[in-house]
Amino acid sequence: MEVINKHGAFHLTIKELDGQTSSEYAEKAQELGNRVRDVINRATSLTGRNFEGESNPVTPLQNYRDWPSLLSSIDAEVSSYENRLRELEIRSQRVAKYRPILEIWKSAVDGLSKKADFSTLGSLKHFKAIFLQGPADNKEALKKAIGDSAIVVEAAPTISIVICDRKSERDSLRAAEEAEYRPIEQLDRAPSNYSDLPSFLRSYEKDLTEIETQVSESSTSLARDLPKLRSIEAVLSDSYSVLSIRDKTSLQKNWAIIEGYVPSNLASDLISSISERVDGRVIPFTKEEHSSSSVPVSFRYPRFMKIFDSITNLYGTPSYNEVNPTPILAITFPLFFGLMFGDLGHGLTLAAIGFFMFKKVTSMKKIGLVLMIAGIAGALVGGIVYGEIFGKPLADYIPYQAPLHIPHEEGEFMTYLMQLLKISLFVGISQISLGLSLTIVNNFIQKKYEAAALINIPKLALYWAFMYVVWTTKLQLMQWFGGPIYYILAPLLFLLLASPIYSMAKHGRKEGLGHLGEMGFDLFESMISFTSNTVSYLRIFAMVIAHIELTAIFYTLGSMVGGGPTGMIFSGILIVMGNLFVVLLEGILVLAQDLRLHFYEWFSKFYQDGGVRFSPFKLSLGVPIRK
């Protein structure tokens, strides 16, 4: 296990043995790990500190003789942290609950002290003082609701004191509730004699301040210990990994079998290292596997393409017996983003924000890289295709007329919109066609020739025929029956009947008829999805129009306030802030739409995501047990 960990390229496959369960040590390690994670989460929430992703040089544990001594030592330390955290939580909750109440009572007492003597208030025997809190603008309603049955004294903008006969206390409270006033919540140990209230509040505040100091000191101490807790968590995770593997691979007293996958070019090096470490007491069995669905996948990409592998894996892991969409995604994802976000200035701004996140924010490094690539794509498409910079024509600054520049003449704008709409649909037809084609390629890779010839090739032909008829005749259905309808009917009938007839010939009439019903439903669903998926690409058109309108709004607002020197400064600030707002808003929206077009409209056509991610065995800190 030490050699495998050092190499970091062996994907273990654990085989459960009949009648064998995890050892009590593995279960204990898992239970302690859960407790440590709970402590870390609660401590992070309380202290406001998070050491996630930071390098952790802390080694919290020395070497131990065996598993019981290691786990019992960790158990004692975790219990200590749990007790500290429990104490801190109780104190924090007390401060959070009673500090606001104390401030209200102090405000009430300070206000009332200016109008009445507390010794007089405390000597009242037949009258009761009720401290109330309510809306600052509703005092007249309170006085009106109370009426002449009691005296209302204003102590603070939101606090009033009602002095009433003890017998009419309930009526006074009911009247106060009608005016949206409620009694101030009592502090614990509050005196019943109001004359003692000022001195009680001073003493109470002193005690609460001491507790706040203790909370602050405990929080600081706990925050300093968070890296150590994360180290303990890593050791427990490693312990559980080692214990689980050891328990599930032991077959006999002196032998253990460890199975797994290693890249073929690293196999001989790993075997020789293990043999050297155990003095030759190892018998290696190796067999090359390439297409089995259980083989963990590890693809090699150029450096810039690795981030797109992360995007693919959000949907699922590809297997070796299907087309890996990542190389294609590396082209289409930035291209679609550029088409929806096309603006040279906005693209460079987004790329700059992504570069800052990539360099300065460790936890958002990948997102920063995606924003950099997307921003550069937006800048290129915006400059070359749309000819826009910060919502203005690029031709105003350099002698370049982009092919899809926004026309100045109002009459040409509708033609421009139709161009954008057609391009969006053309992009959709192209990508959906690619997805259907990749399904056919997958069929051949998996040797499913019948599915390719009888279902997926006719389905692609049906989609092309349907799109051709719609594109050429628009939605004028009467023209379809003049001839174009036959382009659709031919692949449709073939798709409906070919596979059921083949199934009938091969497996019998009953199964063939059942398959015919399935194909009818599948055909109906396919026609609906062809239409909805293709129309969904109008999101590209919608995002371009939204970009044009949003930037125009801020420039219009800027021109409206641009009079005079002050107006010009304010106008410039408004335009800059408006452009930044558009960059951030559109960046989020376009990324979401880009993901949707790839995941739902494209991946759903061919991607099975049936692979197993290559996860080589690797310990974080190791297990501090000496042999």
C-alpha cells in the first residue's frame, strides 16, 4: 500500500468477500471522521474562518504502536474540541439572544430616567408599568388604543411605557397589541422591583461583556486550531481507506490479493517497485483492457483543454466505448459564448475578471480560467463578427466593417434581426445534427450495427428532411403537400417499420408488434424534441438582442444626465458602471445558457456518460502507525 500510494497511479477495485464486513477499527475511523467534519463545519460557521484549500503543514499526531492507540488518542482529542465548541456555542447563543434585549432595556431606562424617578416607579403597589416596543410612527395609535385608562410615557422612538391599574393590565396589553406594540422580552434574573432595574442592567451588561470577551478569545483559539482539525480529518480519511482495503483484500493468513487498474505504460514500474519493497514476495497478474465499461477512464488533453474536461464531467464521465465530447466541447463552448456575449470591450473585461480570480482566489481558480477563455472568445467574436466595443460600433474607432454590425438605418434593423435569427437556427441544426451523427459513431464503436442502420441513420435523415422542408417552405403547411412532405414521409416510415420488421423476422411476430408500438412512441417523442431542441437555440438570438438593449439603456441614461461638467462626470460614471453591470449580468446568463445548450440539447442526443473516473489510490497525510 505504501508503494501504491507513492506511485499515485493505481485505481483500486475493492471486491467484497462473502461473509466479511468492515472491521471495528474502520467503522471507528469513519465515525470519528464524521465527528471531526461536524466540528469543522460548526467551528467555521462560528469563527467566520475557513482554511479550505490552504496548504496544511500541521502534523497533529506522532507515531502510534497500533490502531487502537491511534484511534483512542484521536477520540480523546476530538472530544476535547467538541466540549470547547459546545461551550462556545452556548455562550455565543446567550450573547446573540440577550445583547439586543439588553440594548432595548437600556434605551427604555435611559429615556424614562429623564421623565421619572425609578424609586417612585418601584414604590407603586396598585399600578403596573408595562414596557412596550412598536413602530416609531404609531405612538398616537397606541395612546388612542389605551385611552384614559392608563398613562403612556414615551421612553425612546420605538419604546413606550404604559402605567396602568394592575387589574386592567390584560386590557392594556390587548389594546397595545391592536396598535402593533408588544411587551419587551424579559432578561433572565430581572428584578420584580423596577427601582432596582438601572443597577441590574449595569451588572447584567458587565457579565454579558465578560462572556463576549470569552467568546472572542475562544473563537480566536478555535480558528487557530482549524488547520490541525483538517489534518486530523485527513489522517482519519487515510486510516479508513487503508483499513477498508486491508479488510476487503485479505483472503488467507499470509496472502492478500489487491486488484485494480494502472495505465499500461506505468504497470512494469509499479510491479518492480512493489517487488523490491516486499523482497520479491509478490505474484503479478496483468491483462490489458481497453473497451470494457468497468475500465476507469483517463484521457490526455492539451493543457488548455483540461478545463473543458471538468465541464464534461459535470454531466458525467465518458467511457472508452463512446465518443468523448470534450475536444468538440473545447471548440463549441467558447464559440457559443462568443456568439451570445459578442463584444470586444466586454469580453476583455470579463477575461480580466477571470484572470484576477485565477491568480488571486484559490478556491475559484477553475471558474476564473473558464471566464478567461469565455471572455477572450466573446472579445474575438464581438470584434470580428459583430464589430462592437462596449456597446458601440467598432467602425467608429477603426476602419473595419464587421459582417454582422448593427445597422444605423432603422429600416435595415429588421433585416439584421432576421439574419441573427437564421444564424441561431443554423447553429442549432448543425449541433443537433452533430449529436445525432455521434450517436451513429457510438453505435459502430459498440458494434450495434442494427441500431445504427435501422434507427439512428434514419433518424438523422428524418431530422435533415424535416429541417429542410421547414427552412424552405417556412410554416406554410399547404405548400408541404405539394411535394416536400414526401422528403419527411420516406425516412419517417422507414424509421417506424424497419426495426419492428427486423425484430419480427428475428424474434417472432409478438415481439415485433410490441417493438412497433415502442417505435411509434419514440418517433412521436423524436419529432417533438427535434422541434423544441432546435428552437431552443434561439437563445443565442435572444441574448444578442438583450445585450444590444441593455447597453443602449445605459448610454441613453448617460446622455440624459450629461449636461454641464458635473453632468458629464456623472454620465461617465453611469456608463462605466452600466457596462460593468452588463458584463457581470450577461456573463452569468450566457454561461448558464451555454451549459444548457450543450447539456440538454446536445449531450442528450448521444452522450451516455457511462464511464468510471480514474481515481488512483492516494493518501493525504498518511497513517502515523509504526510497524
